Amino acid sequence: MSETSSEPRIAPYGSWESPIDTEMLTAGALRFDEIDVDGGDLYWVESRPDEQGRYAAMRLGAAGELSEITTPEYSARTLVHEYGGGSLAVGGGYAYFSHFPDQRLYRRRVDGSDEPTPITPEIAMRYADAVVDVGRQRLICVGEDHRREGLEAENLLVSVPTDGSSEPQPLHQGYDFYSSPRISPDGRRLAWVCWNHPHMPWEGAELWLAEISSTGSLLSPRRIAGDAKGQESITEPLWSPNGDLYCISDANGWWNLHRWDGERLINVLPMEAEFGQPKWVFSISSYAFLDDGRICTRYSNADGSHLGIFDPQSGVLRDVPTDLTATGYFGTFIAASGNRVVSSLATAVSGAALVAVDADTGELESIRASSGESIDPAHISEAEAISFPSADGRRAHAYYYAPRNADVRAPEGERPPLMAIIHGGPTSATSPGFTLAIQYWTTRGFAVVDVNYGGSTGYGTAYRRLLEGNWGIVDREDCEAAALYLVERGDVDPARLAIRGGSAGGYTTLCALTFGDVFTAGASYFGVSDAAALAQDTHKFESRYLDSLIGPYPERAELYEQRSPIHAVDRLSCPIIFLQGLEDKVVPPNQAERMVDALRKKGLPVAYIAFEGEQHGFRQAANIQRATEAELDFYGRIFGFTPAGNIEPVEIENL
């Protein structure tokens, strides 16, 4: 823990010596996903940057013993939809996981008394989101078949024998995408979600139900809710302990909790609040059932993020008294064990941890922390939720973090540089929980604004749909509005406004730097520069995403060209750094490389760092550290300050 001095020294913004170095960003920086309960045992998957981004499947036994299900040579990560999730399933005394290098399913006893054994053949097939059908000795999961050369991968529901005695068998197919197969407590029914191109699951998805025959086949599969027109998003089907089927639907304009009454979905908790999340990865869980039938849920509304307990009998929702905020890279994962809610949670001043919360008292038990060294609260900048005017009379939302370091202060009259952080998706959201990734910048003298632009989740369906036909416009305008709002308040230096984002956030970053004149520098992490190229050269899951964000391709090819920064480099006049994984299948490296070449030819300052072995999103500690330091060095040389510490300079061409 850092010691604060009695008299802060004076140093320019950006040059402050920080108690947070890049090694701390990854040292012990675990992320907890796919949280599940089986009997009295708790299971989860944690990512480990210090182990080359390996994903470890973990178990906490009922007696409190912690163990790893995977062994060091295994990584529990699936590539279904490329983003994965749903790599682990547990039941009948065994754990089943997808191994990243070969994408086969493996089985191991949860007590670790045997070695991992493959149960699927060496074929071009991927698996995710499995549920264990203990009585029939099989898994039911989403399969993604890549054996059709030259054709799009086929997604379907498959049955996989738990002993690996035969190849996976199709259970249901015909839709472009499947997720969330869930077996009723009596083992007689299966519910799942499916959808078709051109929709994404948060635009339009259907809820299906079937009886399970004595032989394990599906009888009378039928759609029971949702439509094929992209007007209703249904997600997270889940059976209650007494056999009622629940799900989350946005039919009323908000992702609310619903129950199937045998004929239709009933909104059991109508509120202007979001109980669901965009299905970027499998096994996202926004709610779970306690042993007594009450529902623990994470939801968000105008007052922020909440952890609540809903009693279906009384219809009453009660907030759990805690100041914790749900965390997650792509979404939140909640499980229930007895009377406790288990999730990855953070406070405003402490990083994410796997935590159990008593549903009645709010009493906390920390199960596993995500980071190593703690930070003196005197250095921590807490989020300020801001709402500000944007174009066309709408209001946008963000979290603002002022520069803070108890050991340093800036010269009188100086205002700090601003870093506008743009989340990916773009259908996603940011939250105000503590992260070292933001505090790294604020402790060095940067102001940070983390923007939930129009199109973000957490503010209702209408807000989420603001990007339909407007990607590259609404998001850019809202990010510019956030920066100008803070300039007008006197919080930041209008001459030093940086914007940075990854993936779709990288696209918004490049649009703001190309088509706008508010920001003066930026960083694109595996960002999109050519929308048409993305529409033609990306993976199946997102191959039609741009139909709603921009328009159908190639019918609207002219609009794609208008929205692509690569075709408007003549309008660029500020420096950019590009950071790219060379194995990225979502946004291929040529997206960054074409933009870099264009800036080179124009004579604009540009830096480019490519990372071997990285896919979409950096997972290896050394690469995360290098990218962060390179970005800091880049801003220092552009904005005219010298960062503290021994930082390897980044090569900036045309500087």
C-alpha cells in the first residue's frame, strides 16, 4: 500500500508518479466468469493474464477447499461465436470443459482423482453452453460445425455422451444461432433460445420448448415466445426449483423478468429497469433461484446498478443492502447457493472479487480476490455519474473520474488532459466499479470519462436502439458531447482531448478523429476502420450485425463508404496509435494496417504495435503491459509531458 506524503509536490498533469505500474494491471488480475453451483460446491472460470491468458476452471468445495479442475496444460475456453463463454458444465460428480487449443470437450472428476479425458472426436467442431443431462448420461450443448468447407459454420443443439462413446448427435437445427439449452428439474422438458440472421440476440430472439422422449430426442419442439422480426429480445431461460420456466424479455421496452404460464409470457416484475444483458458470450446469468424459490437478480435503472431479491409469491423486489457493483468483461454472472448470492463484484475503491452476499443481511464473504497489491484510497478517483446534452435533443450518459493522487498536485491554473474511453460492442455498457485500468491514468494526472453513448445497454430498449442505422454518428456525437461538457465545466484542457477504444470502440474512436474536430489524439485497439471490409470479412456471429447498425450490404455500399474512416483520411489531422492482435478473427489486422499506411502517406504522426498470439482482446500480461505503456508514452510526446518511470518509447512515424 502506498504511503501518502504530508506535502504534495507540484508536477504537470500526465507526469505524476503513480503507485500503479503496468505490472499491477495484470499481476493476479483475475476475471471471474461462468459462475455455477452444483450441490454445495461453487464453480467458476477465471482468466489469468500471468499465464499467457490461460482460463482455469475452479472449484470451491462445500467444506471450503479450493482446487483447480483444469491442470496447467489445459485452458477452459471455447471459440463458439469467437467470443466464447459457456466453456464449463458440472454434474454427476464430473466437470466438462472445452479446451482452447483443440476445442474438444474434456471430462474430469470434480475431486481431481483422475486426469482430463477427451469425450469428443478430433473434428472441426466447437461446443459451448452445455447442461448436464445426468439421467441420460449426456451433455446438451450448442455445437458449431466448421466442417463445411467454403460455407458458413453451422450452429445447432447437440447431444454429447458423457463417456465419449459416440460422436455428438444433432437435437435441433435449422436456425442460424442457438444458446441457453436448459433442462427442467424433472428432466422432461428442454427450453432454449435461437435466432436468425440478420438479427443479433439483443435485437430479436425466440424462446423454444420441447418434451424430451425416453430415448432423449426432442418431441414437438415449438416456439413459445419471441418473433422472427427483430422486435423482441428474449434471453436467459431458467427453470425455477418447482418447474416454472422464466426468462427475460424486452417486450415492454425494458429487459424485464417474465414467467411462462403455459400459453404466454407474463411480466412478473414490470419496471423501467434492465434485468438482462446483451448476449455477447454464453452462460451470462443476470438472475438465479435461491433454495426457497426467491430470485436473486442484478438490475440497473436511473439510480444505478442494484443487487435485488424478488419474491414471486408476494411480488416484492427488495434491494440487498450493499454498495457493490457487478463486474464482467462482457456481462454479469450470478449464481445462488443456499441463501447466498455469488457474483463478481466491486466497490468504488476496491477491485473485482468473487463474493458471496447473504440475501437477507447483505453480509459479505470474499471468496477470491482478482488483484494483488491494494491501493491507498487517498489515490483513488471515484466515479461521478454524469448525464449531458447531445445532438438532436437527446441526453447521453457517462462516468467521470477526476485526476487524483495524494502525493502530487498540478501547477496552478493548469487543466488536465482528458481520456475518453469508448466501450466495445457497440451494444454493451460500462459500469462504475473500481478498475486499475482507469486508476492507472487518473493517478498520473489524466481525467477520464467512460461513455455510455446512445446504443449502450442499461437505459432501456429505445436507448439501446439509437444506433440502428446510426453507427458512427450517434456514438461519435455522444462521445464528443461528453468531452465538450467537461470542457465547459472547466474540468479538462480543451487542447488535450484524447479518445481511445477497442473493437467497436475503436471504430467510434476513428470516426471521432476522422469526422469530428473535438479530439486531438487517440488510440485504436483492434478497431474497425473499414465498415464494408468488416461486413465482408468477419465471423458468422457478427456477419450481419451491420445490417442494423448501418444497413444491408452491398445494397448500401455507398453508405458504408461514407461511414468508414479509411475512406476519409484526408479529413484526419491528429496523431493516432494502433494496437492490434495478429490472430484477430473478429477485426482482422488488415483493418489497422490499411489505416496506418494511409496515415503514413499523409505524413501524420502514427504508431503501430502488432502482437503475436493475440486474438480479439489482449489476454497476455506482457502484451497488456506493453500496450498500456506505449499508449502513455504516445500521449506524453503528443501532449508535451514526460511520463514518470522507465517506459520503453514507442516509435512514432512522422512526428
